[in-house]
Amino acid sequence: MSGLRRDVTTAVIAIVALTVALGLAYPLAITGLAQVLFPGSANGSKVSYGGRVVGSKLIGQAFTEPLIGRNGRPVLDEEGEEVLVPDPAYFQPRPSATGYSGNVTFFGNGGPNSTAVRDEIREELAGYLRLNKPYDRSLTREDVPVDAVTQSASGVDPQISEANARIQAHRVAAVRKLPLERVEELISAHTEDRFLGVLGEAGVNVLQLNIALEEEAPLQ
């Protein structure tokens, strides 16, 4: 009986010690080091503009405006909420199954033979052309990059491809009354190269690019 008691006591002590060391001390130590060495990253890589936090460098977000009906009022959905559409004055992120919610990450898990995925891509392609082709009549279906009509693995990717950004530049330049060359310069300035020069693809952070646009040509 004494042996069983000793084993139970040892197990309890081990559980308490490991809980304190790995469940409390270690996380607190790592959190403290992160706050000292990398405060920006530790706090979510927040991005501020005009004295307030407007998003995160790591989490994409939609740039929308209410859809206005023929009566001059916002169109409402079945639940009485305003229907939102892409704001043509801003660069748009790639599609997201979550609407770029910062609370959850999700992506469609359909395979290449999925009719649902096929229909979704066709719908995204039509919407992309409808938004951008009026500003670049030479734009065709074949010109549209993959990231413009497909979701990222996380559903909250903050970047788009450089090709995607340069297509959208025609629209943004026209709406904001900026020279196309100037908008393309802003794209180049906010294009991040491949990680370590070899991993992944170059990408443009949509939020940071849109902030640069606001600084360059604020909307009235």
C-alpha cells in the first residue's frame, strides 16, 4: 500500500511541476521575450493609419462599399443587412471563404474535379472582369492570374500577386485620378520578394498598398 501511495504522490508532484513549468513559466517567459525583442510581431503586426489601428499586416481584409439601388438607397439582403460590393477605389484581396474574418481561417477543400469549385471560380472570374475590364478593355479571361479567382490556404492571405495588382492598377488609377505610372510605382514599392529569395512568390500587401494610396490621393 505504501508503494502505491508513493507512486501516486510522485505522479501528482510530477503533474504539478510540469504544469507550472510548461503551462505557466515557459509561456510567460516566451511571451516576455517576444514583447521585448519583437513587440510588433508579438502584438499581431498591427497596422495604424490616421491615429488608429486599421488592420494587421498578416491578415487580409475586404475593401467594400454598400451596393446602391435605383432608389439611391443601400440594397439590403434577406436579413436586413447592407449588401456590400468591392470598392473600385481600392485594391481588392483574393477571394475568401470567411469574408476575411480575423476570428477563423478556412478554405474550400474541393478537388480539381469538383463542380462546386468550378462554378465558384467561374463566378469569381466573372466578377473580376466586371470590376476591372471597364478600365482596361484589353483585359481577357486568359490574363487573369490564378490568385484573383481562388482562395488561399488560410482564407486570410494579406497579399496578392504582382500581376493581380498591376491589372487592378488601371481601375484604381482611373477612380483616384492618378497617373497609371504612379500607381505602378506604389505597387513596386510594396511588393515583397520571395522568402530568402527562393521560397514562395513575390506578393503585394493589399492593406499597406491601399494605405499608401490614401496618403497619395485621399478620397474626398
